[in-house]
Amino acid sequence: AIPEQCQNYKVLDDSRRSVEKGGGNFECDNTWLTAPDWQGEGWYRMLAPAGVKLPESSPGTWHCGTAASGWLEGEHPTEAYSTVDNMKVCFDDINPGDCNDDTTISITNCGDFFVYNLPKTPGCSYRYCAAN
């Protein structure tokens, strides 16, 4: 059966969320300085022009339209329609790869795309990045 979250999800598609973009205007996936595509906690799919998935390595600080760029420490699940819990998202706000703050998410492989169960970020200016 196709998991519910593969059919019912919110979308992150702001172009400034891309790993290709610089720091910009300190947007957050939180309740303060909220990014335009953030709609609160829940299941999300990433779409162009932002990108299609969380990067699996640090894009560096001052990327993705914020100061502390969020990236996945680990790999996406490879099995279709499988969900992996307790995946770590790191936020770098001092040095690239320093993971000086983090949060825990779930990821579902929906066959052709991934969805992420995202909590609000631990602070500002923290944002989930998107890569291709």
C-alpha cells in the first residue's frame, strides 16, 4: 500500500531554499521570520525551483536563504514506500559541517520522490535546504 504521506503532503519550493543560493534574508522554518513556503510541522515534499531532496552533505554556512543551513547527516531510504525514523538533520551556523545544532526527522521513499516529516527548526536563522 502507498503510505498516506506520499499522497497528502505540503510543499517546499521556494527557490531561495536551494543549496545553490546564498544566505540572503535569514529566513527560518519556524514561527519567527518564517520562510514563505513553511506551513508548520508535518510531511513535506521538496519541489523545483528549490530542489527535490535534502542534501546529504553540508552546503556550507550562509546558504539556502539563511545563516544556518540544514542538511541530512546520512542517506535517504532506498526501498520504495519505506520510512526511516530518527534521521538527523544538521544545521551549520559557524563552520560548514560542524552540525552545531540538529533535529530529528522521518523520511519516506515514495518511489519517485521523498517526503519528510519536518519539525520546526531549533532556532533562527535555521532552514531546511533543498538539492537536486
